[in-house]
Amino acid sequence: MTPGAECEPSGAVAAGGEVELRGRVLTAAGLLSDAVVAVRGARIAAVTPVSEWVAAQGRMPPRSLGTILPGLVDIHNHGGHGHRFDTTDPAEAAAAAAFHHRAGTTTLLASIVTAAPDDLVAQVTALRDLVTDGTLAGIHIEGPFLSEKRCGAHDPGLLLHPDPHLIDRLLKAADGALRVMTLAPELPGFAAAAKLLTDNDVVVALGHSDAAYPAFRTALPPAGPATLITHLANGMRPLHHRDPGPIAAALVAAAAHQATIELIGDGVHLDPGFAALAFATAPRRVALITDAMQAAGMPDGTYRLGSQTVHVENGTARVPSGSIAGGTATLLQCLRWAATHCAVPLIDAVAAATATPAAATVLPDVGDLRPGMYADALIVDDNLRPLRVLRRGRWIV
């Protein structure tokens, strides 16, 4: 089927203005081995075990379509299919979003990287209307308030100390669309910047940090303002038993249900053993992300991320310094990696790509299959390969 085509697949029965999907259904609450998801308009009307559905309806249920997952939620994504979110062209950003929607990520934040202040303001302005119309769920600004020592693929020449004036400009440009901002907690001015962000309902994330354990832990609850960790272990001081640093601080906070940790689940950024450790520590406080950039879904070659040239070889993206420069996978590929290579139980892997990131970024209408939520669903086969995608009650694949 051509991606983007809208039709009713075999097994989805329209009755009384509803679309009914039958299959093995995974929700945040657990697994229903055989159930019917009833959709009315853009919302879920009911999720019912098939035996109860037959008793109530008095008719045969639709044919099973496969395994039905909530639409995936990616809260850290820089682009894909040759398109970027760090752009002033809304059409380019919309094309990047459409690629990920078709791949099963029905909700995503557009992440932009370190740039000159005027460029950041222009990019936020370009993305704002895509949040208003529902194409995007919000904006994530990663930089420029990051550690130069741990800047990764960010341009070190454009890094700044936290600046309330620039944050105020970004908040005004976003007009409510800014959802997350990443900062390094050891930088001068962090506390004032974090307060300004939280006062404006923006989630403060910690990342690209060379902080020692005490400084990083203090920036997290119960004392600190940050509740999200940007791609744990990547762009951070390494974990060591005599210098536990930010990784240990983040894991302790996650285990205490005080913070959510992002993991880039593409099989490049992390060893499966490290991901298994994170899930074992705090299984419902892990958010799988792609950190996808322009090259996601594209062949090897040369691309851009912010001001940096990125070379992709064998699916791994790097800037000239050698630092990994974002990912080239989709979120479903990351979910499959967690479930198959990291021995993560499927229910936890699905939650990490749906309910957990939605909760971490305060997106109440997505991330689960429950009555009243958006009718976002991903149908997969037994090998977690995509079959169909429903977004806001409409088939897009």
C-alpha cells in the first residue's frame, strides 16, 4: 500500500459511525490477548475483550489484524527522510514529521540543536504553527546551554551559558509550543534559567553535562527542577565506581520515580547491556528515543545537523570530530532493539516508546489505548514489523 493512503483495512469494520480494530492489544495497563479497539472520530471509544464485545454486540467480531500498540511517542527527534527540524521552512519540518508518522511514531517533538540565538528564534517561530495544527506535539531545544567538554555533535563555538533574555525570546517565539529544553546543570546561571522554564510549563532536561554526581543529583527532584535526562550516557561524563557522575545520579533519581531517562535505542549509541541495566533499574522511567536526524530512512551519505556536516556510513552518523551525530533509526526499530537485543519484556519496551515519554513531557492524550485518548495505533506482526498506522482516527499507512 502506498504510504499515506487512507482506507479501511480488512478486519476493520465500520458500525454505527465507529471503526473497530481487533487484535492482541498492548496498553499501559497490560496485555489483552484478544480485544476490540473501537474508534469514534479522532478518539478511542472503548477497548473491550473480544468475548465481552461479542456478548454486548451480538455479532461476530472483525478479523484479527495482528498486535495493536499505541501510536509511538518520540520526544527527541531532529528530522528524517532527508528533512530537518532545525529549519525555517515549515514545509520541510512537516515532511520530516510525516516520515516518522508513517513509520508508526504518531506523536513527536521537533528537536533543534545549538545555533546562533537569532537562528534559534527563527526556527522556533517556523515550528510553532505545526504544533498548533497538530503535526507536532511540541518543540524541544537542545542547546546552546551545554558543556563544551561534552558537546558531542553540537558546535562548540555557539555554546553559551544560560541566558534568561534568550530564553524569554524563545518562549515568546514559541507561544506555548516549547515543551522541553536541555541544559547542563553545572553551568553558571542554570538555576535561574531552569526556574524561568518551569514557570512557563517547560520541562527541564539535563544533558551534555560534565557534572559530578552531587551537582547533577541536586538538579533533580526532590530539590531540583529537572525531571528528564537527555539521552542518558551519551554526551555525559562516563560512569566510574569512584566518580559516579551524572549517569549514576540519573539512575538513582529514575529508580526513585523522580525523573525519566532517555535511551537512544538504535543499537549504535548504547550497548544492549547498558540498556538492560537502565530498564532493570527503573523500567517505567525509561523513554526510548531515536535522536533521529536528517539521514533517518535515507542511504549512507553526507547530511547536516545544525551547523555541522554529518557523514553517515553503515547507518552511523558522525561529525568531523568523530562524535556520533544523532540517529538514523525509527522509534519502532528502537523498540524492537530493546525487546530483542536487551531482553526487555515487551510490555516495558512498549511503555518506553509510548506511555512513559508521553507522561514525561505532559502529553495527556497520547501514549496509550484508553477511552478518550487520541485514536493513534500501530499494528505490527509477531516480529514487531509494521503493518498499519492509524493517526487521529485516520489510516495513514
